[in-house]
Amino acid sequence: MKTSIIAATILIGTFLNGCAVQNDKTQFQGLGLTYQSDVKKLDNGDYLTEVEAAPAAGRIQGAIGTATKKASDFCRVQNKSMREVKTDIDTHLLVNGVARLTFKCV
């Protein structure tokens, strides 16, 4: 009995600790945290950025807003504008909002 409780605790703890996105940067937004990936170049020339936002950071809308700002800033450094190709939204652990933004710099 004791062994199964320890195993279940370890399994649940491991599950709850993981992020839905690659966590290259953690930042406060409002009262909550966002977990952000770096911008990645895809094989077709588009770019991808991913953001997970806690409920106090705006959940899905917070994740979309942060991903859009990150993409716009990335393109602005190149003196270009960001054009959205696709946005996928999801939830992680039914609590945090996740946004995956595919975009081009034009």
C-alpha cells in the first residue's frame, strides 16, 4: 500500500510539473506566469512561437496576446511586419491557456 502511494505521488508530481510548451523564458504577466518558447524557423520558411499562460496571466487570451507581441517584436527587429499564418489554441491541465502562433515576416 505504501509503495503504491509513493509511486502515485511521483507520477502525479511529474505530470503536473511539465509545461505544454518549451520553456525558454518565464515571465510575469499581470498576476500570473507565462511560459514562452523562443521563435523557431520552420522548414517552409515560416516561424513558430508558443506561449502557455496561467489563469492570472489571461489564460488563452493572455497566451495569444503574448505570442502575437513576441512575433511582432521579432519581425520589427528585421524592419518587417508580422503576418499571422495560423494560431492553434489549447489548454494544459485544463487550467493554463496555450497558443501556438505560426507567422511570416513580410
